[in-house]
Amino acid sequence: MRVALVTGGTAGIGAAVAEALQAAGYRVAANYGSNEAVAQAFAGRTGIPAFGWNVADPDACRQGVARVQAELGPVEVLVNNAGITRDAMLHKMSFEQWREVIDVNLGGCFNMCRAVIEGMRERRFGRIVNVGSVNGLSGQAGQCNYAATKAGLIGLTKSLALEGASRNITANVLAPGYTDTAMVGAVPPDALAQILKAVPAGRLATPGEVARGVVFLVADEAGFITGTTLSINGGKYMA
């Protein structure tokens, strides 16, 4: 049974991914950043163990992966889903708002990949999915920091795909559109209505629809799919 680790895996899209992988037969570990109550409720409901650490901290990532591997076995599937927003127009954005989003969304992906990649190379198997965003493809006003991280994931992933291909390690980006999660639920209703007008499907994605894409990309049978960006956005942006 392969071990899958999902960062930001106890709520929203990450929780849906963790549960979908569990249903597909993986032994799953879910990372969370700070919300202990939500994480423990998720673990109690699903039986998926939750491990807390900050993905922006390289040492915490190394130690966290070591804990997961000691309890469950080698991490063969990594889903980098952890991400935050600190929205502001660029002329009003603080350095702290910029840095925090870069450190978690992009730095966290590097830290986690770095913590597992040597083991994957030694075992000659690995599946990495980095969760991007439609806004990393199309841009979004008020999200220069967030869009930059999600666009950066694409370059990181393509490069990692080239490095891992000869050792049966794939790396892909999953780029969801607006999805029915707490993060999107915080968007003011008027703004959300305008967003939905730009979605040809006329609705938000469900977390389960996004999770289905992850299960597809990490399968053993998906070994010839690497360096790609899979968009699940209801037609909002077509590349």
C-alpha cells in the first residue's frame, strides 16, 4: 500500500484529496499548519492521521516527513496543497503580505519536495502533484503575491519533471478554478457573483471534483504523464 502525504490536508480541497486517496487504497497522512481543532476533528472522522508543522520551515518539513515515514512508511506520493492568501492591490501590499505568501505557497512546495525527493529517487518511484490555481494562469487583480506563487509552481514542476523522469518520478500541477471551500466562502457575495459570471459552467467546483484529478495523476498507471498542468476550472480559463 503506497503512502501519500497531503499538505494542508485537513480542510477544504486538501481534505477532499486525502479522503479520495484513502478511498483509492492509499495509506494517507495529512499535514496541517495551525488549526489543531479542525485537524483533530478531521482525523477523528476519517481515521487519517494528522501531523502539524509549518511548510514554510525547511527543518520542520524534514522532521515532519521523518515522523510520517516512521509511522506509515516511505512517502511515495506527495500532494502540495498548503496555501494561503494575503490579498491587496500591489500599491498597497506590504512586504510581509508578499513574503508570507511566497514562503508558504512556493517555498513550502520546495521544502516538501526537497524532503521526499531523495527517497523517491532511491526507490525509483514517486508521484508529486502541486496544487496551483486558475489565477496562476490568468492572473487576478489584488493577488500579485498569490498568482506569482501559483505561476511559479508551474516552472518548478516542469523542471522537477525533467529531473525525475528517468527514475519513474512524475511531477504535475493541478490548477483548480474557484472551488466551494471556506477560502472562497469568505469572498463577498457581490464579488463572488461577478466571478461566477466568468465561469462558463456557471458554478463553483466541488472539492471532490478537484480531488478526482489528483487521484488520476498519482496512479501507478499515470507514469507517462509528467510536467503538465491539469486545469479543473469549469472553462473559466483555457490554455
